[in-house]
Amino acid sequence: MMAVTAIMAGLLPILWGSETGASVMKRIDAPMVGGMISSTALTLVLIPALYSLWKEHELLSLRAGDDASESSSPEVPALLSGDRGSELPGAYHVSET
């Protein structure tokens, strides 16, 4: 966001300028401003919305698979259950004595 703000702050005076050579620079500046606005909207709105829809679809398909197998509780992987034994590569164990 800070980079977009800085770029826009540098491009807007060129876009609004009326001194010598401004007509040439406006033709270069206008697509750049439009690109910055569209890329910001894409990054902040569209991509997170698509990701959310994708993850929701993935979760619903997993839930439908669990319902089909009649499993009421999903299995918790060993890494999440607190049993961190030999599943971790390079893991070491501290013996409590």
C-alpha cells in the first residue's frame, strides 16, 4: 500500500499538469495510474475473494466426504495433537528425569 501511495503521489502531478510537454506525459501517465488502481483493487479485493471461495469449496467438499464415510470427528494429525515424536525430521527428545 505504501508503494502504491508513493507511486500515485508521483504520477498524479504529471497527470494534472498543464505546462510544456504535459500532453505527451499525460499519454504515458494515464495508463500507469489506471494500472496502479486496477492492480491495487485486484490485490486487495479480487484475489482474497477468490481465495475465500476456493477454500470454502474445499472445506465443503471435505465435509461432504466426511459425511459420506459417517465419521463424526475428524482425525487430528499427530503434529497438532501435541504428540511430537518421530514425525518431525531432526526432532530431538528431552527426557524428564
